[in-house]
Amino acid sequence: MGFILFLIIGIFVGWAAGMLVKGHGFGGIVDLIVGVIGSVLGGFIFDLFGVVTYGLWGSIATSVIGAIVFLGVLALFKGSSANKKAIF
């Protein structure tokens, strides 16, 4: 049950990050990938700065922030310099 909940949260987190950054989600599989990578990256970033979160909502917030950072880094490497736009 824990793994299924992890996947559901990953899909939600990827979708939420897509909505905040691009204005739309990316589709189920890509949302899941973005959410899982965001969870790992967010955990690393929060640990790096000594920030501790508790519970489900803390995990979701950590994951969304990590996914937004991940999408921001991807935007830096995507496309030509004439085609880049600010994401925030």
C-alpha cells in the first residue's frame, strides 16, 4: 500500500509542479517521473539546508519544491537562447 501511495503522490506532485511552472500537467507518466525526481531532489535540498518537514503535507511540500527546481533546471538546458523564457 505504501508504494501505491508513493506513486499517487508522485503523480499529484508532478501535476502540481507542472501547473505552477507551465500552467498545465504533462500527462500521467511524465507527471509521475517529475514527481519522483522532485521528491528525491526536494529531500536532498531540504537536507542540505537543514530543513525538516513532518507528515504527509510536509512531504508533499518538499516534493513540489523539488519538482519545481527540477523543471527550472530542465528549462535552462532546453532550447536555444532565443527561445528561452523565464519560468517564474
